[in-house]
Amino acid sequence: MEVVPGSTFALPVVLRFVDVAVDALAEAREEIDALNVYPVPDGDTGTNMFLTMSAARDAVREVTGPAGDGATLPVALAAFSRGALMGARGNSGVILSEMLGAIARRLASAGPEEEQASVMADALHRATEASYAAVGTPVEGTMLTVLRAASDAALLTVGSGRTPSREVFSAAAAAAREALRHTPEQLRTLAEAGVVDAGGRGITVILDAAETVLTGRRPSPVKGPIGTHHIPIPARTDHLEDDLTPDGPAYEVMYLLDADDARIPRLRAALRPLGDSLVVVGGEGLWNVHVHVDDVGAAIEAGIEAGRPHRVRVTHFADQIARQHARQHPGRVPERRHGHRSGRRVVAVSAGPGLAGLFEGAGAVVVEGGPGRRPSTGQLLEAIMGCGACEVVVLPNDPDSVRVARIAASTAENDPAVEGDIRVAVIPTQAQVQGLAALAVHEPGRSFDQDVLEMTATSRHARHGAVTIAARQAMTMAGPCEPGDVLGVVAGDFVIVGDDLDEVAAAVVERLLAPGGELVTVVAGSGAEGAHAPGRTLDAASLAERCGAQTERRHPGVDVVVYDGGQERYPLLLSVE
């Protein structure tokens, strides 16, 4: 990837980095989880860092839009910082959110006269200082050490003279990898387990992503005597609970806190004697609090005295470590099949209120989303975990949501905090009507595998199309279009350009019915798309009724159903089964 001088802080480059970093953490998640032996061997550091970065990415994409041009750089960076803070999970995730926030704030404040290399080095330095300050008792040999080595290298590089920004990142990433190799020399727990620090490994993944984006080079993997293999958690079968109980506090407590900034020093003072791994990050009235304690009530009460705690999350380490041990050593520990979970549920992404009603009426848990409004990994994960089922089928119903759904499914199945086993299957539905078709054949009485197979086959056999109105000038498979033109969509491709809604709708139906079919489904949109066509009144409900009636006249042997979907962008969604 060639970088134009002066473009380091351009929004497209920042968005590219965010995407690459999220993908890299997703790929390294299991490896990092396996390295997690400090401060508690609960095997979730990789997952927590991935979810934190993913939440930041989702937040910035929400304000910039799918094309990446819906916001200025300062607005995007502010959303990125807040997204990381709101979505941070675990000790590593909370520290990472403070790092990302400090970097984002420094980049947003950069003046036009400042050299970008110096700004970036200073951003890494401020991230290091902020992270050390946020941790109650900093420990060397952790992600803090790795970040400090990176920032020191960055400052040294710019101190040697005029330096391109990409060289600052290269030096920082190389120093981080070298510091990671030496973490076992600084932390006895790591040396005894034969691993490098998990959080530090996550930092190298993120810095490597930055180097890749700016230079096009993929950094060399970390080398040395320390491996990155799965770590068995010591346990004796006769005294399992005693062996799996951490030496420190028994619970991890996390919550978001609405509080005046002036109250935070007092909060830290109240939490510090309760346990360890204290991290409080944030600012401007919103904070993320993390601490390991024995007295959960006291930790939450301290938050109540400071402000308003919400999204409280409590994890019992002994249970979490036991489940992690069971996954790494099948057969060694009796598993509690499904724990408190039971039954099977379907989670469906809905693009409109009418569609949500259809999905909910069929028994699905609905997550709002759709074209241009992809749900976040966290939203889907919350729906999967919150439905209480031990078997979950996810219908993303949009191409952009399929990958997010798969990440959420993998995270749920591998989350050590899950109470019992959970199986999650993602059916890669590309359209809302495919999701409706799959849900129509859902049968909880079947085996899970058979149910997923039937739903998948039905969704694939549902040919789908749509009618929309062009918002801007573009080139399509059917030729050029102008704002206000009516576009016919088949299987995700624009195949018809016209000027009459009814004619284009009829043409799409004919293409979908060409190979045959027994059922045509017509879903009416919200009608707001008329704003793209000056002077045109768009009544999506009437359009859907006319389309359905015309289809019945032309194809008397075909059943037609018309629904009110309420989706945006598309006056009509169509399918043939």
C-alpha cells in the first residue's frame, strides 16, 4: 500500500488501520487467549482485546457510514475513542481502550504545522503515560511494558531528525516485538508457564497492523525460545476446586460509570484496598471501571457513591477457569452440559419495524440492522448470550452482517465465562427475505444439525431481489444511472435501470420467476426513499399491493404474500421460493 506524504492522518487511512487491526486480532484471538496466564489464567485476553477494538471500529463506522465519508476526522476519532471505552471488556480491554483513546485525542488535536511523525510518536507516548496512570498498581512484563518500549522507540526515531511517519510505526512495532520476547524475564508467572504476556502480544498485533497499513510490509513473527502454545492449567482431579481457585481475589467486577471527573480520585481510593488489577479509564463524565475483588457489593457500592454504575458485569474466576480447563482438557473435568441454558432460539437481524414484527412473531430474537446499518459484534453477541438457549441459529440477513455474525458466534462458543456449553450456527442469509424463508422451516423438535441444514437449504433456494431508487450518479451492471432512477436488484446486483417503479418491480419478479417458483413474497418498505426522487410521491405499501396483484394475474399458479416490512432504502424486497 503506497502512502502519499501528508496522508497519515487522513480518514481513509485511519479507517483502513481500524479494519486491519480488527481482522488481525480476530485471527490471533485464540493464540492470545491461550497465552493468558496473568493476572488470572482465565483464557480471555485475546477475546477481550478483539471485542474492544471491534466496538471501536463499529462506533467509528457508524458515524462515517459505509462509504467512509460521513464525518470529519475529529468526529470519527471521538467516536472511535468512545466506542472503545463503551465496549471495553476485561483488564486488557479496559487498558487498551485508554491507549486508543489517548492516541485518538492526540491525533485529533494535531495542528497543521506539526510534523506527523512527531505527532504519532507523541501519541504513543501519551498512550503509555495514560495507561500507566489508569492502572492501580502497574506491573512490568505486561502490555504496559510492551507499549512503553514502542513509544520510547518512536520518540527516539523522530529525535534523530526528519522522519517519515511510516518509519515511526516500523520502529515502534519492532521494539514492541522485542519487548514482548523479554516479558518472561520480568514476570515470573510467564516464565513458569513458558509464554510471553498475552496483553503484550495483543499490542504487537495492533502495532503490526499499523505498520502493514502504512508500509505494505507484513512484519516478521515474534521469534525466540518462548512458544505460543496452549497452556494447561494445573489441576489435580481429587482437589479440583482448590487448585483452580486463583491466589488473588475471587471475582472480576466491571461497570460503566456516569460520574463527575472530580469524583474519580476518591473512587480509586475506595476501590484500591478492596483487591487488585484496578483500572479506571475514561473522562468527561463517562468511565469504565475494572477491579478484581472478593467483596463484589463493596466494589459496586463504591461506584454508586461516585455516580451511576450501569452495565455491571461480575465474573467468578473459579468457575471461569474450570470451564477453560475443561475446554483444554476434555474428559479431565466433568462438564455441566448446557448449565442453566436450554432449548433453541433464532437470532435474526431485521431491517425495519415490520420485518422485526414478522421475525418476532415467528419466535426469533431480533437485532436491528440491515443495509448500511450493520449491527455490531457486541450487539449480536449480547443477543446470542442473552437468549438463554444452549443452541442458537443466527440469521444475519445482509451480506455485511454475515462476517460480524460469525465472529460473534465464535466468541460465544469460546467464551470461558459462558455458563455451560453453547452451540451457535450462522446461516449466511444475504437478504431479509432469505431470513424469513429460513425461519419458516425452523423446527426446534429436530436435531440441531438437521434444523440448521433445512434452514440453510431453504434460504439458498429463495431467490431474492429488490427495487430501490438511485441516490447518486453511478455505473451499474445495467449501465449508468442518475439520481432518481429506479433500480432493479437481483441477487445483490443492479440489473435494471428504469424510470417507472411498477415496470421495474414487474421486471424483477419476472427474472426471479424465470427458473420457476411456487411462492412470491413482496415486502413493502417505509417509503422514505421518495426523497431521492424530487416530485415523485412514493407509497411503498400501494406499490407492493400492485406488484402482488400483477404477479397473480400473470402467474395464476403462483401464491403471492405481501408484508409491511418498514425497511429503509428499498421500497420493495422480493423473493421467490
